[in-house]
Amino acid sequence: MTTRTLRYITATLCVIAVAGCIPRMVVVHDGVQGTVVDALSKQPVEGAFVYDYFEFDGRPHVLALSDPYGRVQLEPTRRLEFVILLGEANVFQTLWICKDGYVPVEVGGRGGWNADFLPSQVFNVGTIELVHSNKPAGDSCTRETHQELYEQQQELYEQQQRSGQ
């Protein structure tokens, strides 16, 4: 390592320290393992994908695909970040599995203040049964579908609250 490189690294670390930042390993996404099958036929579903968010163009950010036997395995990922000392963040991370023609299924997640600082975990979900969607081809694993699912869940929750359950 050259003296110039060493000076650059030292200066960078000093600026980070003065700014009140500390290095932390944070969870990018947790892991998941299980087998994806069609809910009606109970046959394995190849090419179902695990995703954690949507890209700007509305496509899912794919992390893993199921194999010909329907098995899916995703290892958790962490990264080093410099965070503000005593900084707080309300973090929500969710993992979903979907395939075109099926309804998306939530398979794991974490949420809360600084939840990304907690240890990584692998959600062992066993068998995931995907239900056929009534959406046209290409529309079942979209941001709009997630919004509709959220609204349906919210409506069910409100009905349960009204009925006293």
C-alpha cells in the first residue's frame, strides 16, 4: 500500500468519525428456503421468484428462482454501512414469492426501529402453495397487484374489527 493511499484512507476515516458515523453491518435481505408448488395440482413450480422490492419501472427485484423441483433457497445478505451515531430508522423489509399467473405470497419480513441491525435469519417456509391469479399474463406479480392485496387485507382487518373478532 502506498503512502498516498494510506493517507487517503486515514483522511476518509477521520471525516467519517468527525461526522459522527460508525460502521455497522446491516441486513440487505434475509434468507428463505422452501418448496413452491401449485395449490391445485400440488406439482412443483419451476421459475417462481423471490423478491424484496420493485424497481423504478415496476418490475420485481428478483433475488432467487425455484428449480425444476420447486425448491428455492436464498441466503441472507448483509453489507457494511456508515450510519449516523444514534441515528434511528424505521425499517420494513419483506420477502415475496411469485410467478406470472399466480398470486404473490409473503414469505418473511422484518420491521421496526433499526430492524436492519438485528442478526440475519433464514425463513424456513416448508411448502408454499401458489394460487392461480385471475390477472392477465404479465400482471400478477406487479406493484399494482400488491396494492390490491394490501387493500383487501385492510378491508378484512376492518371487517374483523367491526364484528369484534
